[in-house]
Amino acid sequence: MSKRLYIGIDPGANGGIAVIDDAGRLEYHTKMPPLHECAKLFRQYAKYGNSTMVYIEKVNSMPNQGVVSVFTFGKAYGQLLGILAAYDFVYLEIPPKTWQKLYIFERSETKKDHKNALKNAAQSLYPDVKMTLYIADAILLAHYAYQSRPKG
């Protein structure tokens, strides 16, 4: 049986990428690199073919965001999807509320509290990793993909 990988992508400048193997071990994590580096990274994992599952956080615009920043972010998001498609990855766009409910049980008072709760959840899963806000969501997305895998 071939190796299975679960990749979590939190797009954007403050996001990251994480890869978990078929035993639930964190194989790789990084703050979101420039798009050309993403392409190199995904090329490396393309050899695993359809045994790789990619979960990317589904994004949308938010009130009070500037038009230029939303356009720039949307462009980068589309390019990421294009890179995944070019390497023939199977991917799912997962809304934040869908995957976060597996890790957060109480509503946070502030955005900062919410982000720290996610960081703490990721740290509890991988205590040996120096957890940052950049990689925490990507790790949790990859872990969510791993938890969602068919059992058996």
C-alpha cells in the first residue's frame, strides 16, 4: 500500500502549510511560502498521487477589508488552487467553522482568544513542535483531513 499524506493549507500571508503522514505524524510544516515555493513543495508531494488528500481553508471576503487586499488575497488563493490542480491533487475547500468545531468547544471572546485556542489545540496534538499562529491552523486542517479519512 502506498504512503498516504494529509496536507492542510491555511492560505494567505499569515497562513501556513502542514503535512501529516498516514500514521498521524507531522511530517512537515511551514509558514506560507511564496507561490513559486508552494509549487516546488507540491511537486515533491505529487509523487504520492491520489493517496494525498489536501484540505484548504475556504476563504471569502470579510466586511471592512480593502478592495486591493481582498483582490490580492483572492488572486493568491486562486493560484494555489491552480497549482494543486496542475499536480492533480484531490482537494477540498473546508470552511473554518467546519474544521474548527473539532478543536474548539467554547466560543472565544475575541479574535485573539480564538486564534490562541486554535494554537493551543494544535500544540496539544504535537507538543514537540514550536507552535506559532502561522502554522497552527494548517496543522489543524491537516489533522482534520487525517481524522476524516476512511477507517479500515
